[in-house]
Amino acid sequence: MVTVVLESEPATAREMARGFLDLYVQLPNYTTSFKRLGFTDEHFTGGSDCLVDALVVWGTDDAVSTRLADLAGVTQGEAPRTESASGLPMFGDDHVPSGEGRAE
């Protein structure tokens, strides 16, 4: 799974991505894995641009499609299409029926 922010303004896109990544940079199991990839404690404090750019795909529709194609090792025409997750139930949402989509 790849996290995508459809925003082309770098500061805005990174700020949105930092909101998503905030939890992960506080968890030792994630930071240990990120350190194996070369990141340091300094990257986790506030979520450096380098960390955000490595973990979140952001930009216009075309830029996101190109980056996803690069990550998948395919041409842009073969890359999977992005779809909005705005209508999908999220963890803890009250509208998810009991027994569906989460452990009880």
C-alpha cells in the first residue's frame, strides 16, 4: 500500500503527509525499520522533508501516477489507477457494522 496526497504545493502536501506519519515516527518498531533504511532520529523529529518524500507520494494526478509507475517498475500507462479513500470506512468509524472490517 502506498500513501498518496493529491496536493502539488510542496509545503501543504508535506504538512498533510506529516499528519499521517506522526503516529509512525513515534513507534519504535517503525523507527527501527526506517533506521535500517538510513534514516536517523533527526528525520523523525517533525518528519523531515526527506522522510516525507520517501514514504508518501504527493503531487498532481500526473506526478502521482508517474511516481507510482516508477515504484511499480512499469510504464505510466500500466500503473494502477488511484482512487479516493474518502468514502472508505476507517479504523474506529462508528458506521462500520459490528463484525465487519475490524476485530471485536
